[in-house]
Amino acid sequence: MKHAISYSISPGEMCLTLVSMIIGVGILTLPRVLATELGLADGWISILLASGIIMSLVALYVKLQQQFPGETLLQYIAGGKVGKWFAPVLALLFLVYFLCLMGYEVRILTSLMRMYILDQTPSEVIAALMLFITTYAVSKGVQGIVHLSLMFLPIVVFVLLGLISFTSINSDMTNLLPVMPEGIFPILLTMKVTLFSFLGLEILFFLMGYMKKSDLKVSPLMAGIMLIMFLYLLVTIISYANFSVDTTTQITFPTVELAKQIEIPGGFFERLESLLITVWIMTIFNTISISQLIFIQLLEKHFVKKKAITTYLPAISIFFIFIVAFIPHSITETFQFGEWIGWLGLTLYFVSLGCGYLFFFSRRRKAGKVGKDVSYQS
């Protein structure tokens, strides 16, 4: 069943929404994760390789989505005899994934706020306020969420590029040498953590159903992935050039610490890390809002049919996200939880993409067989 909506997402809007979804927490922690996993300054090579893989995965899905415009992937899968039983299983797994992802994002946000800005404010209060605001945003529907991404993302990118420009002045690029002293194999082993930083691609399965067939193009999404790659590369390289690889492994949020290194003559601006965090709340807000919107839509379309109950789904989602957010007892457990979410998201993407192509080829083969039988009888 196609979406009966008056609003459709343009290619540019889809591109920026995808960028807003992906760069939520990853850009704050990626330099440390790569430094810890690799122990070398070659993490930027891993980013380049992972970006190529992500671009290939995006291109594969866009080609698939062009076969069923106006439908989400799960709606397309549910259109077959076997698929109508398999689609709810996928929907349930995506519900778990987005629920855990939102809980992880909320927990990282509270840790960030308490560490740098609101050290006396309880984490539960920060989490509750963020969830109430995102729930209000979700009430505006797909159009509202997409337009929030369009509004916030340019600000985030501008501030990040400004941060990199100031910190690059005192950078020591010799910290990036030597290049590949142990060969390519250790870099390939770290690809998994780099791919985790690109998670968020799953929204294509759900939001591209709101696009017109003529707008289902690969190039705008490629531009979005290249922007993410560029930002990841800059942050990782500048972090290593300022702190060294060994020091970066000891810093929880290297990107925030970069802001603390900035000294503006005259002392007109101080504590720039507070400005960075304040701006970065925007992209975390976007990530949670998009995930919450898809979470509620999955419940409405696959599990909850009664109108009286769907009214309370936003409030119910707040309750469960809040519980999941505080399952980890420490920041270390939170990052371990994030790695588990990464594996789940990556697995779901490959499984869903594979199932989509499997059902597509199966239906095309059946359609060809029926066409031959009709031709023979005539």
C-alpha cells in the first residue's frame, strides 16, 4: 500500500536528513574508537575504505527502491505470500534496534552534558527533557522532522568547520606518520567500528517511500555520504595531530576536547566546548527525532491497529526509551552497548537489503513465467 500523503521528500532533503541521522554521536567518539582499536594514526584510511562500502550499499538500495516507489521496504516485502509473515519479524527487529539506538543517544547526551555543562543536573532530568521535546517534534510528522534537519544541519557543519579551522593552526601533522607501518591488514580489521559510525542508513528503508519515483536518485545520497566522510576525516586527522594517537585513546570525547584547545586573542570567547556541545545537541536531537518517528510508524503499521491506542504511542515510546537509556551503569558499559547496537544495525541492513532483492527477483521470475504461459496459450 502506497503512502496517501501530500508531502514528498525531495532528493536534497533526503540527503541532508540522512547526514543529520548519521553524524549524531559518531563524530564525537570516532577518533578515540579508531585510535583504541588500531593503535596507529591510520584511522583515516579506514574511514575512506568504509565510506566506499557505504556508498555501494546506498547505491544498491536506491536501485531496489526504484522498483517499488511510494512504498517502504517492509511494505514491499509484506506484499507477497511469504513476505507477509516475514515483514512483521523484520519490523520487530527494527523496533528493538531503534529503541536501543534512541536509548544510547539519550545516554550519551546526558553523559556529555553532565561532563561539560550541567554537572549538578541529574541525568534523568536531562533525558526526560530531551525526550519530551523530540516527542513534540515527532507530532509534526515526516515533514516537520525533515525540515528540522534542514534547519539544524547547516549550523552544525558551520560550527564544526570553524572548530577545525582554529585547531588546525597548532596541529602537528607528524603525529600521523608513519603511514601503514604494519600494512593494510590491521586497518581492515578496524573497518567494523568505522562502519558503525555510518549507521543510520536504515532510515532509507522507511523514508524513501515518501519520495516520488523521479526523485529516487543515487547522486544526492552519494553527496551526503561524501560530506560525512569529509567531516569524519577532518575530525580524526585534527584529533591525532593535536593530541597524538596515544592521548586520543584516553579522551572520551575528542571532538569536544578540541574545542577546549582554542584560544581566541582578547579573551572575547571562553569555554568554546560549551558552544560546541550546545550546537551538537541539535544533531543528537535530529537523530532521536527521526528514530522515534520511524519507531512509532512501525508500531502503527505492523502491530497496533486501534486508533485509540495509537494516540498514546508517543508517550509509551518515551517510557521505554527512558528505561533503555539507563540500563548501562557507566560510560564504559554505554559504549559497549553502542557496539552491540552497531552489530544489530549492520546485520539488519544486510538482511533487509538481501531480503528485498530476494523477493524482487522471485517476483520478477514469477511474472516472467506467467507472461510466457499467457503467450503460449494465445
